Amino acid sequence: MVHAGDAELSFSERFQGYKNLFNRTKSNYTVIFKILSDEFQFRELHQIDSNYIQVNRRFRSIHLPIVSERVARFLEENKQEKLVAYKIEAPDHYKAIELCRAKLSRDLDLYHLGFSGIKNSIDKQAAVISELAPERASTAPSNYQLEGYTRGNQQIFTSLLAKVNSLQHNNVPKETTDKLLSGFRYLRMGSESGELETKMLNFWIGLEFIFTSFLSDQKTIDRIRTFFPLCHALIYVRRNLHDFHKALSRLGVSSHIPNYSDDLEYLCNFNVYDIVMDKSPSILLKIRAKQFQEWFANPGSIDRRLKEHIDTLRWNISRLYRLRNEIVHNAAVKSNISPNVSHLKYYLTFALNSMLEFLSDFPTDVDSDGKITIEDYLISQQIILGSLKGKRMSDYVSIKNPIEMLF
């Protein structure tokens, strides 16, 4: 709701719009999925639940004249495919897709029980038709969309590949390299999985494995809770300032700021935040400017904020661990864990990129064991964070954020 294109709206109006989302009355929707399988038979799915509708010539003839051009094209382009529809009551079309997908997934589990040799999967795109406004029918992703966006391009790929290839020249043992490669594998497997529980477990396996140490008496979960928050706290200040820096450009405030630059050094100036509070059209940006001005003026406020951040991360990791145990030990089916899985994916992405950057660009044998390992990375981050206690904002800005290029 807070968007640069809505600059004419006040914060109260935006917040009221946000609250209205929770008070929407439910409407009837028809959601259409494509089943990716050569052997799928609609009659078996219909036996499981007779409310499923086969999308055939009759269905298309009824709906093509009344739906939007996009959905009409979806129906025409997939008329030779196996399409099934389901009617549901929901507050909006996104929720309709979410509920129907969860229902179809459960029923395909039952289908697989009787026909274990047949692999049925749900295509990544679905169509949804509102009974009240069929002309506004649309298509949308049917798989679970995690929060957050990670950039990817040839430049990023080349840079990361060069870092991986440099490990063999930096006295990094094979077991450490294998750990990173396994982490990359589970990151990919989790990203490509269609089910939230599978995403969750793949991301957790990757995170747990790279933090495992056979030389430590600490349990792996305790190592994650101990070290990950410290590693993330080290880049917390710069990460927030970098996001603030991008927001200044996005909202057109950067043109009023002297020495605006990607190095972020201009943000180590008390008066810059007064300019932002004066020129910004966004009340949220004004609030952030006030907070960062306090960080600049009072280094103790940075220490307090980092402690809160570390405590929050440790609490969230414990929550994710309990959720992982519910899935593994109780075979729990969870359909409302998208935010949790998004957090876990970010944690794994951050850890892998941070470790890779240390091992490739800053290889230091911190524990003097004659080799460069993940343990050296963890100890170094703990030492650096401790050395910054009570220091000014400019010292934190000088700490490079290893995933800045991805977000």
C-alpha cells in the first residue's frame, strides 16, 4: 500500500486501505489448474471429490465469451492439455488460488496412493475467474511465492563462479568446499520445489550442514543460534542504510542530497537526514531518517538495536527449528508457512554468500590450524562485531555486505 505511485494519499488513507483488505467479503471463484502428466485421468480425481470440473469443450464454450482476453488465451493455448477446475469461496483471487492449490495437492497425494507409478504435478500458472466479474479474470502463479527478490544475471554468475574456482588456491580443504557445494544444492532444490514443506526441509538441511562441526561439542542448532545472528548483525547497519539509499533514489529525494553516492559515505552526515525529513513525500522514510540520524548521533543506540536484532534472530531460528521438527517428526502438513520459509531461504542465501566471500576474498587462518575453513569465518565475524561495539556509524558502513549485489 505504501508506494511511490500513491504519493497523493496520506499515511492514514494507505493504512485504512491495508485494514480494508482484512474486511473483504468472500466471493465465488473458479480456479483452473493444468496437470503436468501424460497418464493423469480426470475420472480418478473426480472419484476423490466430485466437485472437480473437467475443463473440456463445453466448459470453454461457456466461459470464453465472458472471461478476459488473458484467460481466454490461457484456455485456448492449453485446450489439448489436462485442465481441471474447482469452485471456491475466497476474499480475493490470490487466496482462491492458494486454497485450491492446497486442496488439489492433498487430493493428488491420494491419487498417488493408488497410482504410485504416475507422476502428477501442478503447473506453475493457473487461471482464476470471479463469478461477480468474469471479465476481470486473470492468470497468476499457482506455486507458492516466497517473499523477497534475489537478482540474477550474467555478471553475478561470473562473479560467484570466480569465487568458487578460487577456493582451490586459498588453502581451503575439500571438505569445506564440499560443504558449500552441498549448501548450494539444497538452496536450488528448495527453490525449485513446489511444496512449502519440501522447501522448508531443503533450506534447513542446507543451513544445518554448513554450520555443522565435528570438532565442536555444540549441537548444530546451538551453533546456528550462536553464530548466525552475530554474522548477520555485522552487516545489519550497512544493509539498512543501503536499502534507505535505494529508497531515496526511488522516491526522488536523492537529487536534493549533496554527494549522494553508492559508497554510502554521505549518510555519515547529520544534516543529510534533516534534508530527507524535509523533502521526502513518505512519512515512513521520514521515520527511518529520524532513526538513522539517532544512530549517527548516538553510537550507543546502534549497540542497543543490534542486541535487539540478535535476540530476534535467535528467537526466529528457534521457531523455525520447532517448525522443522513438526514436519519431520509429526508429519505435519503446513500450508501457512510461506513467511517462515522465506526467512529460512534468506538465511541460507546470506550464509552461503558470506562464507564464500570470506573463503575466496579474505582467506584468514584465524584459529591457526593451517587451513581456511568455515570455522575461521565464524570466529572472524564474532571478533569483528565485538571490535565495533561503541563505534560510530562510519565504521559499520565500511563493512562490506556480501549479498548487496543480490538484493
